[in-house]
Amino acid sequence: MTIQKADVVIIGAGTTGLSAVYELAKAGADVLVVEKRFLASEQGGRNPGGIRQIGRDKNELPLMVAAMKRWHNLPKELDCDLELSEDGYLWVALNEKELETMRNLAKRDAAYGIKEYALDRSQVQEMAPAISDFVFGGLYSPTDLIANPFLVCKGYYDNAKRLGARFLFNTEVTGLRIENKRICGVITDKGEIVTNTVINAAGPWADRIGRMAEIEIPLIPCPNQFILTEPVPTVLPPFLLISGIGVCRQAANGQVFIGNTNAPGGIGGFSKNTNYGEMTRTATNLIKIVPKFRKLNILRTWVGTLDFSPDDNFIFGRISEVEGLILACGFSGHGFAVAPILGQLLCELIIQGKTSLPTESFNFDRFKQQGAQDKEEHFAHQHMD
């Protein structure tokens, strides 16, 4: 079988893998990406493009602040239009407890220079009059961004190729070659790749790659379903977050994107089929928030697969069990927003041996510790009954 060589092999051509290959190629490394399908064929190309600062876990905040700086410079750096805009995010509170949590988050995040404002019901409705009295208030960040995920992935891909990176599409990883607890190569259905460094950025399939190294990565695959409606007059300026429902955004052309994730404990798996029960539940609950959407016609739906970790935070870094294996997975729906800084940190870890920002709290070893699965109070995709 064909044998190739590379300094670094990245498994997965989603946003994280593409950001990493670009950064590594820019640093002069010989990088090869292996992808069993094609560019951004999973969540990298199936997400709504939201880049939010609000509702982040406290350990993720320094990374998110750094990511925002990278996002603002990314169109110029990649020399392409990413359709990047500062649309803002509004996370609505459905009860007084949620609103109090938001007030506390606004105070916490101010220390990181993030502009967030806790709003009462009247202030929310002044911003978005179509929102009903069902809400108690909300948390608003005017500086949160949105970008086109397809253009972002293509921008990274084109620049990485220009810098000499290689890509193997429609190629499945079937094994890892490990000797004396050290990575020596990647086995694929097209041949073997000799390398001593592998980044596992395989998204919801990252646990399968882990098992090839006899590592059990705790991931739950969850369908992330989206609805696209017919265009209607603009009634919803900001990107809307709703606990227990998901996300809602009205595009410039008036079409409404509605997203719902089946959280762990709900419907899991890899199916790309539309779940009409979930679609009905999501639409019914959204109408409580925005009654004007009651008679909207749905044009199409699509489904991606998220990789949830037990604590809704991603898994990053080297592992003690196998030298040369680096994890970048379990993003729980956060991967697109932090991708620019994750690529930089992966490059630093490989080239310099350390990262410029703290990443210890995202280490794989946290799942070996008692209480590691407890969740912080931050925005998560939970059901609203």
C-alpha cells in the first residue's frame, strides 16, 4: 500500500482541523489532513455561523476573547470575504432564575472586556418588539459576530494549500500505528502515513479514533437540526438564544434560521433524517417567544452532528497514554466560534511545546477526576418542556 510521510497528520477537515492546518503550514510544518468525506461536510458546514461571547464557561473566556481578535482580522489575513458582521446576540431569560444568572454573567464577563448588558422585559421588547411577554428579560452582547461557515472553511483550505499543506479527501482512517506508547503512523483505506504527531479533530467520530489508541474519549453524538423558512419582513435584529429551544436568526433577506440540538439524554446518534417530532416541539416553543412566526412556511431542514462532552466543554491537548496524540474534540457546539484561536494554540503546542493561553482545564485528564462532569452555569442546549 502507498506510504506517505508528514510532520503532522490532522484527522478531520472541519473548522478546527482547517484552522490548525493553516496555522501549522504557515509555521513551516509539513501537514497532511485526512478526511473521510470532504471539506466541512459535518458541523463545519452545517452550523449557523454564530460567534458568541455570552454564556461561555469561565475557563473558555480567555480563549474566546483572543478568538474575537483573530476573527476581526481573519478576512484580511485569509484575503477573502467571510461575510463577517457584528450582528449581536440576545439570550432571552424564560424565568427570574435565568435572568439572575445573566446578571451575574454580565458582571463576570466585564472583567474580560466583554460588552454585555442584562435587560429587563421592556428593554428586550424595545430591541425586538416581536418578542412576547413570555420572556423575563435577557442578556445582550452587541459585539458578537456572525460569519459564513462555508467561506471560512474554504478560506482556511485555500490558504493552507497555498502554503503547501496536503489533503486526502474520501479517505478513512482505519487505525493508528503505535509503538512503545508513541504514535508512529496513521493507517487509512488508501495507505499508511508515517508521522509522529496526530491531531484528532474528527468531531463526533473522535471517540472512534481514540479507541484505535485504546483511549476512551467520553463523547455523545447529538443531531443538530436546522429549519429554514420563507422570507418575511425583519422582526428579529439580533441572533437569538433560547435555553431549551436553541437558536434563531433572521437573515438579511428575511429568511429565518431555527436551530435545535438534542442534548445528551435526548435523541442522540448520527442520523441526518429530519426529526419531525423535534421540529414541531422547537417551532411550538419558539412561537411562544416570537408569535409572528406562527404561520411561517418551512422551506427546508438539515441536520449535522455535534460531539458533546460530559461537561459541555471541549477536550484539548496531549494525552499521557500515547505520546504524539493530540486531542481537539468534544466542542459541544462551540467549535466554530473558537476555531481561529484553537488552530493557533494547536500550532503553538506542536511547534513550541506550550500554548500562550491557559488550556489545562480542557485536558483529557479532567474526566479521571471525581466531580469532573459537573457543569458550570452557562448557555447549553437543553430542552424546554
